[in-house]
Amino acid sequence: MKVSWIAWWIINAIFLIGFITISVFVWTRSVDAAGFEQTYETKMISFIILTLVFIIPLAVQIIWMIINLVVAKNKKENFVGR
């Protein structure tokens, strides 16, 4: 079970670093790949889309955390009950 928690933290760190890196890139660029000037509104739209894309892995991570907690609790109860 400890391996599952370690993997959970590593995956979370990777997603957090990726989200921060892409967010900084979106906020600091002045022109996008198509050559259009980036205004505050277009940066906000890009950030909202980025956030929506990262909601799916966030949901998976939350479910994984709940499973880890339930399994750890069950193992603890089985260990104490012996």
C-alpha cells in the first residue's frame, strides 16, 4: 500500500508542475502560435480551458486517494482485530 501512496504523490507532483508550467507559459506569452495578440480575455479563455483539461486527472487523483484511504483503514482494522 505504501507504494500506492508514493506513486500517488509522484503523479500529483508531476501534474502540479505541468499545470504551473503551462499556466506560466499561457500568461507570459504575448502572441499565440497562430500569430494573434494575446489580450487578457484570450489568456483567461486559455487558462479556463487548461483548467478544464486538468479537472479530469484531478478527479482520477481524488478517487485514487479515497481508495488508498479506504484500503489503509481496512488494513489497519484487520491488523488491530487479530
